[in-house]
Amino acid sequence: MAKLSKKQFMEKYGYSRSTYQRRMTMLKATPIFCDAYEMVTKKEVTIDTELYDKFRSYLAHNRLRTRKTSPEQFLNLTKGGAE
């Protein structure tokens, strides 16, 4: 499980400060995937990149769907290799 600091994370994904804030707000509001964000103090934040990558796949999966998949359903789909 790869964990990066906020600065390393922003560099890896090429996010601006505003994009980072927007994505973290979405991440923290999503059950299961919110565990990817760990804030020990306001200045000490780490992000689990493996779980974050699954979150990005989840967003892409639901992007054009009328009937949205829950995080639990999505993780079960990806575990079984159905999609």
C-alpha cells in the first residue's frame, strides 16, 4: 500500500491546489474510499494511492451511468473481475 504526502500526491497526479481540494472533498464524502485520506494533523496528510486509484476507477465507472453503482457494489465487481 503506497502512501504519499499531500505534496507528493499532487506532483504524482499533476493536480493543482484547487483540483486537489475538489477531489479530496469528493473522496472524503464517499463511503469506503474515504479511508484513503488520513489526516493526522492539518499539516500531516497522507493519501493511500491504491485506494485512491480504485476511487478514480469508481468515478469513471459511474460517470455515464443512469443507475449508479455503490462503492460496495463496485469493489465486488472489480474483485470478481466481472468488468
